Amino acid sequence: MAKTEHVERAPSAPIAAILAWVLPGLGHWWIGERVRGLIFFVVLMVTFWGGIAVAGASTAVTAKGNGAWIAAQLCMGPQTFAALELGNREVRNAKAREQVLYRAPWPSSNIGVVYAGVAGLLNLLVIIDVLARSETRRMAVVPRLRPKKGRS
């Protein structure tokens, strides 16, 4: 019977980063840090979608009205595009019914925009964290070659 040797493979840092952008915490889940990934997922999703719920999708995620905050929100990945589509759908439905589109009043609209933006910036930190952790794991798995003595 042939022995099979289990070779430990280090997680790929770029794949972990892409997974973290697609769904917050998924990169950590993929590299084996399941609890950390779950915590990041819950915290960031509640923060982002909480901001959308407070301000409304048509108010919180707009490229025209929110300036640089949309760049921060884009760090949440596909969730931002889903919220943007939800907001666009609200606008189309209001126009089709010839109704005035509801916009959140001043404090709640700004709070929603900031919550969604902060969630995106926090996810950027999560992406950087998963890059560092996966690189650290790769360095631990790959043995270093020792230089030969006597040769320069």
C-alpha cells in the first residue's frame, strides 16, 4: 500500500483578498480563520445594510449626491452594486407611478451614507488583514533554504 504524503499548501493572498471583497469575512473563512471571518461578516453586513435601512437605498448609495462616499462604499464589493440597483429601482418605480420619491430627512440621510461608507472602509482593512495573514501563513509553510557555507 502506497503512502500518500499530505503537503500543506499555503492560501493564496490574492484569492483571499478577492474573496474578502466579494463577501466580507469570506477571505478569512477561506484561510481557515472561521470565527474571525464570521465576526467580520456579521459586523460589516449589519453596518452596511443598517446604513441603507436608515437612509434608504436611493439616498445612501448614489454616485451623484454622495461624492467620495461612493468610493468608500464600493469597498463593500457586490453589496454596493446591489444597493445601487435597489436605489435605482426605487427611482424607476416612483417615476412610473408618477410619485415623488421619498428621500430621508437630513440627519438620517447623512447617517446612512456614513454608515455604508464606514462599512466599506472597514472592509478595506479586513482585506488588508487577510492579505497579511495569508502571507504570514505562506511564509510559515514554505521552508527557507539555508545558504551553503563556504560559497559566496
